[in-house]
Amino acid sequence: MKRRFRLEARVLLVTLAASVAACAGRGAVRFARPQQAMRMPPGGLSPQQVPQFVSFGSDDNPHSGLAASGGGGGMHYLTELFASRRNPAGSGDARNFDGRPPHYSFYVNTKYITPEGEEDPALVKQSWAEAIEHGHEIGVHTHSHPHGKQFSVSEWEREIRLSIDHLTQPGGLDVARDQLSGFRTPFLEYGNHTLTALQRAGLVYDCSIEEGFQEDQDGHGFIWPYTLDHRSPGNFATHRRFGLPLVREHPGLWELPVYAFIVPPDELCEIYGVAPGLRTRMKTKNDYFEADQGKITGMDWNLWFEYGMSKAEFLATLKYTLDLRLQGNRCPLTVGLHSGIYADRSPEQPPNATVQERRDALHEFLDYALSRPEVRVVSARELLGWLQSPAPLADREPVGDARTSASLGAGFRYSVFNPKVEPDPAYWARVGRDMVARFPGSTPEAIWIVSRIKGRGAELSFPVADSADPLISGSDGEDRNEAALSLFDERGYRVWLQVEPGFASVEKLIHLTLRRYGHHPCVVGVGVDVEWNRSTDPDAGEPVSDAEARAWLVAARSYNPQYRLFLKHWLPDRMPPTVREGLLFVDDSQVLPSLDAMVEEFAQWGKAFAPAPVAFQFGYPSDRPWWQRLDDPPSAIGKRILAAVPNTAALFWVDFSVLEVFPPGRERPKDPLVGSRSTSASGRCPACSPSSRISASTACSSARPSHPIPSFVAWHARRRWRCS
């Protein structure tokens, strides 16, 4: 049975610092692209455009599982498990494996088809041939499964050549040589000699290097597979943390990494069917487990044996890891298996799961993955083919020069407390429809604001019975949201319910809001306007900590595990420093001198959080001097944003100018708006008033002297008058 050992690496962490610094000085961290770019899908596609690939790869494979072997499971079990399933139908596009049978890869030690094996070699050979006949990929895992960390190139070449010979010769498995593309090293022990030997043997890809152990990667933004033209980010990280050898450039050789699994944090454990404290329990198994990161080598042996997981814990970890991908950049999920672990004849048994429980866990996870419409289960070779010629999902084609509007939300921002904009729900349904028409393939989406600042706290736009919190109040008997949300349910909208907390408890506001409206299918999550976080001044909202973001997301997901949380501000430093899972980051910058300036600023916002999804509010009256000159402001602005910010998830036109751009029952007026006003008595931005008119050369004149608008970067250093 293959094991994944860290060996002496754990004790090397402290002593490696100097050598890492020296290696960095010699250029050891040169990669093909900036790591931020490597976190995005290939071909200029956005995460929403691509399938969520899941690739299972089984190592060793010593047990056939055929009836004559005297025990079930093993290879035959895997082949039967996949044979009865299909990938989601999609639009029937073969390039994305829509509706096709799912396939796995299996990397074999060819000693198991010789007398050196653990059962009749003819049966093992038969089970491997059966898998190939069903379209699964066979790969090389050496002949004898050696510890090769200190091997020379010639020693690696001997092991690889012997394995290939057994697989391709008529007396062996008689596989066509061109079917052999991939390799995984035993024990995930590799070095430059390993990779050199692979290339000399004519193999196309390796799948031995671990990725995801970088501290800034939380599972939703792992680096996509890459070629080793400029070394490996994952190798550098594991060298630094675990003492594995640094590798050099190996041009043209692909790396399909072993990505880390991530154990669910306490606040999400119950959602995934396990008791809170799973990370703490894993820490008791292995002291080197880092509970704040929750990462484990992405092989089933590590979960079942190294960490002694139960069926429920195994499932929770795989499901959570997949969900992070779906909520993030859709980096392929690789699942390292050992078919022998699921065999009745396996000589080793993990401590907390029977063989039937292990099979059931794999069965249930495969079904969970295939229940997600974005998922495609493919072999590593199939995945590599797509990476070399990436294709967008067929129902998510690009819009003009921009990237796809697949799953893009297009709609509006509206507060029921805005006294100047109170059309009926049908009007808002029409605005969403009109925005979607500008971005084909998008979905109508809205930010629906359900609270406002009142004193130091928050006033909700629906009745709140017996609130014991003096900072939270409700309306007097009138529910100002129900009719609109019911209509949005019917029209297939996605709706975010936003709160402006002041000094009120955000968690209480989330519970009150979702307790009342969580039954609406249109609701996809809640939002917090961070400009009003522990503040009654939008320029002084306090930053959100990682702990707060997690707690707010947990509060939302206590009503629906699929709910998400958006956080809105115009300064990136107000956002949580590292938490990204389940979050949408909304920028509502305004008082910008031009469309170019807006796009530049929004692009910086997108880069600050990539590959996490971002969204943008625009159409503020303070920017009217330039957007009113556009033929179709929502379309022109939105398409420029999409072209510049590939992780854009939603576009929202704001209600402060919605009646101008989407006039009820009439065409948009064509006469330009000109003129200017001074500060309003309320102290708000004068452009927020419908009666105000500001020239193209001035904006928010009350906020600064009357001179040309400075660059938007310099303007950030100044106080802004903002529509709130």
C-alpha cells in the first residue's frame, strides 16, 4: 500500500529559512506567469466560463476486485462506480464533456501483473484492461514503487522504462505506447532527476507536485495546472515548508498538481454533517497539521490512514474542498485515490471506517460532485487536452470584447428608503430585464437594501416584533419588501438583501432579515455596507476582520448553506485581509472624472481580490457629467468593466439616477444635463438631488475647490461626498 510520508521534513522547517532565501536570490521563484494570473483559467476565460473539472487518479492498483480474486472492491469497483454515471448534460458540447461518461486515471505499479504481485497477475491485468476498455486512462507509477528521493536519472529511467515495457509489450498489457502520457512518483517523492527521466521517456505530464500549501491560498484560488518552463510555485512552497527538493525548469512538461484538501472550519462543520472541532481533532492526530489553514495532502490515504477520518469526516472534507472551488476560480480538483483501499483483500485497514463505509463515501462524493451542473469528471489526460485547447461553456459565450457574461448578474441597487425613487415592483422587474438585455446570457440580479442608519443603529424596512436591542428598530406595521421579492421569485431574479448597520449587531440584522425573507427562492445572500460598519459616517466605516466575515457568513448559512455574503466599500483595506470563501466584494466608487478613470479604479479592485468574485455599482449622479454623454451608459460602462476585470460577477446601476436611464413608460431624454449647484442643506453630495445639474468640468463642488478634477488615485486621499 502506498503511503505519503513527510519523513524528516517536519524538523527542517526552521533550518530551511536561510537556504530558501539563497535560492530565491538565484531566481528559484521564477514562474511562467505572475502567480495572480496563474490563478485564472487559461485562454483568457473567466471562472464562470469554465467547467469545474474533477479528476480522480488512483495509484498502485494491486487488487482486481473480480469475483475470481476472492474479494470485491479494487479496480473493478472503481470501473463499475463510474460506468453507471454521466456528467451533467450542459448544452451537449463535446469539448466540455457535456453528458459524457465520467472517466478516471489510474497509475500502476507493473509488478502487480508479475509474480511479485499480491494476487493472480492475470486477474489484475484483466481489471486494468477492463478500465481501459471503459475509456479510463492508464499511467505510469514505476514498476516496483521505490523510495526514489535520492535516485539518479538512470535509476528513475530504469523504473519508468521497465513499467512502460510491461504495459506495452504483447506479453504484458499490450497498451499502445501513445496511450501512456502521465506519471505519478511513489510517495510523492520527486526531484529534478525524476522530471528529467520523465521527459526522456516521452511522457507528457507529471502529477506529483503538491499545490495549495501557500499560506495565501484558501482553497478557492489555487493555481491552475501549468508547464514547468519556469519552475513550480507549489514545489517552492513545499520546499520551504516540508524540505522537498527544489526543481529546475523542465520546458514543455505539464504539471497537474496534487492539490491540498481542506478540512471544514468549525463554523461550517455542521453544514457538512460533522460535529464542530474537526480541525482540532485533526491536530491531535498530527501535530504538524495547521488548524488555521486546514490543509491535508490531497490523497485518500492521508484522510483514511494518516488522519484516521470517519466516513462523515472524509465526505465533509471533499465536499467542502469542492465547494470552495465552485465559489472561487474553478481550479480543477484532483482527488488522489488508491483503489486498493476500497478492496476487500486490502491487508491494511484504517482505524475509523470499514471497507463498505469507504466505498459508500466515494460513491456519495462522486454523486455530490455530479449533482452540480458546472462539474465535469474527467481523466487527467482529458483535462490536459482541455487545458491545451480551452473552450467556454457553450451557454456562456463572450459579450463583444469582454469576457463571458455567464452567471453574470446584471441589475440594480435600490433602497426602499430612497424617497425620490418609489416605483412599484413591476418597474424594478423591468429594470432588471432591461439590464440583462444589454448582457446576453446574464441573470437579473439586485441589491435590495432593507435597512438604513437611524441614530447610532439601524432601522429595518419591515416590522420587528419585541426587539430588545435599542440599536435595532423596524417599520410601523408595513412590510416594504415582500411584494417585490415575491415578484422576483416569479421572474427568476437573484437578490442580495443589504443592511447598513451603524453600531447595531450585524449578526442580529442578518438573522432578523433572513428569518423574514429567507423563504424566498430569489434570495442568494446578504450584504453589508461597510461604509456604515460601526459608524454613522460613510467615510469612517471600520474594516471587517476575518473573524467577523466568517461569523456573518455562518449566520447567513444557518438559513441556507448556499447563501453568500457581500461586503461593500470603495477602499480594499476595509475588507477582511484573507477570508475569501463565500464572499463577494462590491466596489461603489464614485466622483470619478471619466470612464477611463472608473475602469482603472475598478480594475485595481478586481486585482486586489482576484480570483474571488467582485461586483460594481455605478451610475451615480456625481459621475453624470461624463456618463450622460454615452449612447447607452449601462451597456458602455458594463462592457468596459467586463473587459478589464475578468472576475466580475455582477453589475448594478444605482437607484439615484435610475429614472433617467430607465424611465418608466417613456424613452430616456436626450438633452444633456448641464449646470451646477452648491452644497445642499443636508450636507449630502449635491449631485444626489434630482434637481441638481453639474457640469462636465466639476463634480461635488462642495467637497473641494472649483478646479479641474485631480486624478482618481490622488482623489482617494481626500474625503468624498458620497451617495449613500
